[in-house]
Amino acid sequence: VELVESGGGVVQAGGSLRLSCAVAGSIGDIDAMSWHRQAPGKERELVATIRDTGNTDYADSVKGRFTISRDNAKNTVTLQLNSLKTEDTAVYFCNVGAWTGNAYFNHWGQGTQVTVSS
């Protein structure tokens, strides 16, 4: 199983980016899909989660600016980043939790760099 991320880049403050993550391979029954980020010198933090029910959660720092969505038919998860700030600069990772029988696995993407310039 591989998670293929795309959409990172360099953008000016106030701009927008759209990150996508596609599941390649047989992954089982997908539960939660989420995006995390890690800035230099900081720990990885959870940015947004979307469950199989469609319910979403966001970190306080991104509420109202970022939107997470998923396409269950295509096994993809997307993060729309609007009104970007310099403090949003980080490597963004997608994560997919899935059941294979009675076992639950977390799968990680390779990360995509988002750089917001002032």
C-alpha cells in the first residue's frame, strides 16, 4: 500500500493550495483519513481528520481556513488550504487508518512541502 501525495508548493501569504492524497493498492476498509504537518524543529501535529461518517475535526489554528474532504470511491483525501499564513509552512503528511480483518493499520504518505512566504 502506498499513499501518493501531491499539491504542495510555494505560495504567498493569503494564497491557497490544494493537497491531495491517493491510496495505491489494496488497503482494506478505510476508517479515518487525516492530514498532519511538521514544521522544522517542531513535533508533527494533527491538522484535520475526516471519518468514514463524513464528520470532520480541525486543529484550532486552521479552523475556518482549511477544509478536508474525501472521495470514498477513489480512496482519496484532499486538504484545501486557504488564507495561508507563514506559520502554515511545514511538510504535510496524509494518514489513512484502515481495517484488515481485526487488525487496524495506520498508513502514512511521504510528505509534501508547503512553504508560505511573507
